[in-house]
Amino acid sequence: MVLSDRDIRAAIAKGRIVIEPFDDACVQPASLDIRLDDQFRVFRSSRHAYIDLAEPLDDITELVSVAGSRFILHPGEFVLGSTRERIRLPDDLVSRVEGKALALDTWMPTPAGWKQVGEISPGDLVFDDAGQPTRVRAVSPVMAGRPCREVVFSDGTKLVTDIDHQWVTTDKRGRWGRERRAAVVTTEEIARTLRLGRERNHQVALAGPVWYPQRDLVIDPYVLGVWLGDGTSTTVEVTCAEAGILEELAAAGYPAVRKPSRAITYRVGGAGHRRSTSTGRFEGNGSLSSKLRAMGLMGNKHIPDDYLHAAIEQRTALLQGLMDTDGYVDCLGRCGVTTVSERLAEQYYELVASLGFRPKLARKRAMSNGTDHGPAFEVQFTPDRPVFRLRRKRARQKVRGMFHRFRAIVDVREVQSVPVKCLEVASPNRLFLVTRAFIPTHNSSLGRLGLLIHSTAGFIDPAWDGHITLELSNVNTIPITLYPGMRIGQLSFFELSSPAERPYGSPELGSSYQGQSGPTPSRYRLDLPKA
């Protein structure tokens, strides 16, 4: 049986489990976070031609203390670390160090653009749950053979994690009362408590708008949004019956002139070319038409990456131009936009999600007067901030009430194991964003850190008393910074069917590492047969 948070706290309160120092904030739903100490044993291989396990090995390592500083683990380097906590177990419990990980192909938004988890390295910038950049402190080696699950959200988003990966969720009980109470839970815990009665039990809060730097954009983002929404793909003509939109275009420096033959068709930004007096050739003249053509948008409507990764106010203006023209808001405050372009729909989805909203992307049929014109794609969301400039539409937006600020987890499915990887980020609340939906997930540990000597399975034996020595190795191509006090992993506790007959520390066992403090070198020689 795995001990729950309640069991762990009770065992510590009764003195059955000793954790020194103990921080209640480190107690997780089915484990206890352990922290890295400030001492490391660095190997000095040049002192010996080879390692003889029958000889004392104390001088092959050197104890290094980095109190108040940090430790740099270089590529290919292997050192011994230690937990800050001393752990003592009763004779009917064992424990082991766990890691938490994401599939390598999970997409992550970063200030430098999209990357997969497998491409993330220490020092990279990612986003925290507030949408602010946060630095990756460390990553684990790639782990294979871990039990994996596919987590499915109410908006259709799916991603694969291992069973120990953590989330911050609010369950049904946490939603009672005025204040929501969130807790850290593992994927396995979510699977066991997926529903409370008929209701979905776990919700994950939405992230804030992600921060990108201010961009020097060629076309005003509102103007580009208007053209994407109601513009003709191969010209700068827009269909518009709203004076408010025409005023916004003019204020941005792109006056619209109505075509004499059409009541609501306007040409935006003047002529797109002029004949050179010196060469006689037509040249671009800085008009909207020239800019669209230079950006490769004429006949190829899409949102350039610079606009998707622009500052919050610039992305908001782009969305407002799109929604003023092609968007809608219903009586319930739900907003949406429909397009026949799957590429544009996916970009609209990313734009909306990057601004801290919860979009849903639905595929449907484009019907007109009973005629099927093929597939169409609708992006729908309920915003809590203005996404229109047009007064008529803006007045219909909800300003009070419940907004869609959470995603529910609707399923956790067992899937085939895939290679996974852990991340450690510097964010104070230990959250970072994953997937195209910008979903917050919890800080992981450095990885599947092996426990030195105790057993090949990594178990901490019953009646163990001491610090845990950790094997730390860097399999990356750049250095990893380790910080004393950082959460390095988790301890899970398992109850034995009966107390151990000869627990660790019994005289007949030897128990070479009982009572160890700090990173402890190998004592294999004590277990070798006597000559």
C-alpha cells in the first residue's frame, strides 16, 4: 500500500517516520518532496590508475561544499549528492525516490518559439503559469520503460506523462466555498479520483497571457486582423458595413475608400504599386497591398510568426481586428470565429490560447442555403477581457459572472510507455506551460536519481536512518546548475505486509550506510569476503 498525504503526516506526527528538517509544504498527495543538500562528492579519477573495490575509496572523491552558492554539473560529469533531509523509517515501511516526466514530443511554448520537451536544455527560457518567462534549471536524462498515461482535457487537449508527473488541480471539495483550494496531485492520483459521483473531479486553472517582446510589425496588427477576417485573399479589398471598423483603419494609417460599384466593399491603404519614372516598371510603394505581397500573404492568408509571438497588446489588437470583422458573440458571452482554412483555424486557436483564454476548435460543415461547401473550422471561447473594438459587439460581452478560467480533466488513459524527461524550472510556484493550449503543469524533479548502494531497485530499507546519497550525472551537452535546497525528487512510502524480521541496521546485516550524513562514497570493500 502506498501512503497518502494523510498517512504520511500521521506517521511523522507519531514519530514512526522521521524527516529532519520537515516542511509540511513538501508533502504531496502520495509522496514527500526531498531537497538537495549543499555538499557534493566530486570524483578525482587521476589519483588512481583503476578502482580496486577491495581498497578504501575515500581519497578518490573530494567533498565540496557550496553553502550559499550553486553547483555546476558539467557534461559527462558524475558526482554524489545528498538529501538535505535525514530520513528514518520504521521496520514495516520502505521508500524510494521517484521522478516525474513528460513525453519527449510534448510541445512547449517558449519566448524563442515552440520547442518539444526533448529539445529543452538547462538555461532555456519557458513560460510559467502567469505567462512570464522562467528559466529551466535542470533536465533529467531520458527515461524509458516508465508507466505512462494520456491525460485528456475538456477542450480536447491530450498529452502523455508518466504516472508520477504532477499537476496543480482543484477538486470538487476544493471548489466548495468562496475560495478555490488547489493541490498538487500526480497523474496516477487523478486517475484514481477522476470523478466524484457523476461530476468531473479535477480542474486545472488557465494560464495568464504569455509574454513576448514588443515587435516592430510591418502592418498594424488590428489592420492585419481586419484583412484576415473580411479581406479578399488576393487584393486589399474588405467587405465592411461598420463605420467603427473604417474609423479604426483610418486611425492606424490605412484609410479605406469605397468602390463605386459596390455599397460595402472598400479598398484599404491605397494603390499597391506605381510605375517608376526611371525604369518604367511597377514598384511597391509601401501600401498595404505592397506589404501583404512582400510578406507572402497575398493569396496565402495566414498569421506570420512575428504576430503570433508579438507583445500582449499587439496580439490583442490582432484578435480584435479579426473578431470585429469575422467574429461573433452570443447572448451567453461566448465568442467565436469560423474559417474554411484549417491552417488559419489552428493559428486562431494559438492566438486565443496565448492570451490566456480557453479556446475550443471544432470541425463542422460549411452550409449555405442547403448546399454543403466543404469543411469549416470554428474556434470558440468565453473571454473575460474585451476582444472587440466595435461597440455593438463589445456591448454583448459578459463583464460579470463565471468565466471559463479552468479546464476539466475528463479522462486518464493507460497508453504504451514512451521515452520521457523531467524538467526543473525556477518559477516560484514551480509551474510551466505545455501543449498548444498553454496548459500549466507542475515542476518535475531532476529525474530518476538512483539511490547509491542500498539496492539495485532503489529501495530505502525498513528501519533506515540517515541521509540519502544520490547519484547525479549530466548526460546533456551543456552544464546544469544545481541549487542547494531545490526539490530534487520525491519519496514514496510503501507499507510491508508484515514488519521486517531483520530490518536495516541489524547487527547480522552489516548495514554499512546506516547513519550516513552527506554524500557517502562506496563501502563495497566491507561486504567483500575476508581473505
